[in-house]
Amino acid sequence: MSEPALEEPALELHELSFVSEGDEVMVGRPDTGSYAVFPADGAELVRRIAGGMSLSQASAWYEQSFGEPVDIGDFAATLAELGFVREPGAAPAPAKRTGLRWLARAVFSPAAWACYACLTGLWLAAAAHTSALFPHPGQVFFTGSLVVVQIVITFGQMPLLFLHEGMHILAGRRLGLPSRLGVSNRFTYIVFETQLNGLMSVPRKARYLPFVAGLVGDLAVFCSLGLIAEVTRQGNGSFSLAGRVCLALAFTVALRMLWQFQLYLRTDLYYVFATALNCYDLHDASIALLRNRIWRALGRPDGIVDERQWTQHDRKVGALYGPFIAAGLFAMVFITVFGTIPVIRLYVVQIARELVAGPAAPHFWDSAISLAFNAAQIAALIAVWQRKRRVQAGRRPRLLSEQENPS
């Protein structure tokens, strides 16, 4: 008597999202941020497996529906590689918190947008009356003490950066996404970073606001700081100390907004462009295509990378993205020439003037401390860079000479 055939267990998948992108479907795990683009038939096959079909049943369904077989083993391996497969018997990933939706709705409500527009209009009216509100490098030095300037600019920017990232978070929470704020470091600087793992699980038109929300917050802050400076003017028309501090912070906010136009980087505006152009990895595709063109022109085929690792659409758009990269480079040059270099020049001039005057000068020791602080920062950057190089060098495989080869 033959034993009954054992029923094939279904492949257990995590909770997945399916978002149509034209003829393709974006499938992914919102909790981890792992996404992949499938053709419509492949996405439907994932749906069937997620719905409880065994692999053999799903394979038979696919062949019957589309008239051709599918390598179901390779397909299952791809799902596992993407992190879509759940261990048998393992509990589903716990849902992440998506609180503060009430605040998110308020921040992006029609009344809030009216307030942002009003702030912008009031700043434009005030700036039309006095050009002193327009950002310029001299605003950074709101007092004669360079140490005070550095402390205020450094620590004054932290809540403003937090607000920028907080706007991204609230825009994600408004959509019910488990967005959160992380803290990391770049060289010796602490930075805030927003994680929006579930953003690709919503329709494309809903992704724009989370991308531009930070800029909206920056614009509101910039206009508010300028208006505070304007309304706190002294009787003789000059800016008060509070007003000068506001203008100094507003200048740094203006530079941060301009920084978003460096489209050769993955800035907020880059993601807006990539989303509008329906691209998944426009940055790497465009950079690779540009480099390949240069290597071909130089007759160096060894430097050419395989362009097939990007989708055909990304390659097509990436080939036309060159002018946007050039525009981003122009933005970088503009920031450097009209922002960074003038600030450095003014700083060096003030440092030199105070130090040359000697210890009897009012701000001699202040300038000396400021210079020592910046020198320590530069030394720290160099030390971190050298340490990183040593670590990378230590990870490279060591080649054995013939004498060292034990064989």
C-alpha cells in the first residue's frame, strides 16, 4: 500500500507592498526598505505565493495563465535574496510605530500651506523694501567675537537641521509610513538622517511631498528668521543683536537650500527628478554612462562598466541627464564662490587683523582660541581620513611572493 503524498508547504513571505509603475510593479518590504521591480506577470506570481500557493501550484498556475514555464526554484531564490521569505514558523515582523499622524496632518493642512505662503509673501515684501535681508556672507559675523560666532552657528543649526529632517518624517507619517530620525556622523560632524523605508510602497504621486518637505521647512525658517530681524530693528534702523543672529542663521539655511540643487548628488531635489522621470537608480546610471563615454573617448575600454545592471529606462533617461549634472556642478561652484570662499576670506582677514595687533587687541585671545579650535577640527579630519585609509589598506588581500608561498 503506497503512502499518501505529503502536501508541499507554501513559501512563507513577509508582508509585501505592490505598487504599479506603468507596465511594471514595485514589490517590496516596507519594514526593511527592500524593493524590486517585477514585470506584471512576475508580480502576480509573487502575489499567488504570498497568498498561500505552494511553489509547484504557483508554477502550474503561471504556465497555464501565460503559456510558458517559469523556473520556480530560481524565482524562489530571488525572493529569498531580496529578504521577502520568512523562516517557517517565524512570527511576522512587528508593525513599526506610525504615530504623530495628527501633527503631520496639521503641518501639511491647507491652513498650514496658507501660513507658509503668507510667510514667504511677507519676506518678499520686506526684502523689496530693504536689500539687507538678502543673504550675504557678512551676515555670519554678527559680533566681533569669532568664538561666539562659531558657537552660535554650530549649535544654532542643530535644531534647524532637526526641523528639516522632522518635516520629512511628518510627511512620511502623514502617509502612515514608519519613518524615523537617525543620528550618524560624517567625519567629525553629527548629522541627522531621515529613514523612509516604506516610501516606495505608496503611489509615485504621493512620494513628492516627503522629498520636498525638508525644503518647505527650510523656506519657512528662512523667511521667519528674516522677518524677526526686520521687526526687531533698533530705533536708528540698524539690526538688533537678536536680528543679526537671525540673519546669520538665515544665511546658513539659504546655503542648505542651494545645496539641494546639486543634482549630481542624491539630494532631496534629485529624488524629485528621479521620481518624476520614473527612474529607480538615475544617479548611478547617469554617472556610469557619463564615465563610460569618457573612457571610450580616451580609448580605455578597461574602465567601462556593464550598463545592463540598470533598467533600460534608467539608461535611456541617464543618457540625457548630463545637463542636470552640469547644473548641479554649477550650483556647487555658485555656493563655493559666493558663499564658502567669502566667509573664509572674512574670517581670515579678521583673524589676521586681531593677531597682528597683539595681545592688547580687544579680540586677540578670542581669535587665537577660534583659530586653535578650527585647527583642531582640521587635524581631526586628517586623522580620521588617515585612519580610514589604514583600515581600508588592511582589508586588501596581501599577495604572497614566490618565497612566501608555502606551496
